[in-house]
Amino acid sequence: MSTIDGMFDRVTFDGEDRQYNYNLHVKVKEMAADLDKNAPDCAEKTLAFRSLHLFLMHAEIALGKKPKYRI
């Protein structure tokens, strides 16, 4: 598998991993809503939202590294 293939693998989670992934999204959305409600609009708030987005992306990639999802 080339580096490019590894970067763009698509993973569809199943079973416990699907529920875990869903739960992560719910928790991050709750954190973002709480931050939006309590913090004034500023550059740091924007960076916090971007960091939450990056967290989700990297968490999904980490879950996708499980042997059962590798081609």
C-alpha cells in the first residue's frame, strides 16, 4: 500500500466502533455548543472550534488503524 493510499483510506466503522465514533461526535458537539454559549466571539474561540474538528479527524484516523479495518 502506498503512502497516498494509506492517507485516503475510507473506513466504515462497525459494531462498538461505530457507537464509539458516534459518541465522540455527540460529546464534541456538546463541548462546542457550551463554548459557543459561554465564550465571546474571538480568535481563540475560532481556534478552539478548529481544534475540536482536528481532534475528531485524528480520532477517526486512529480508530481506522485497527487491524480489522485495514485492507
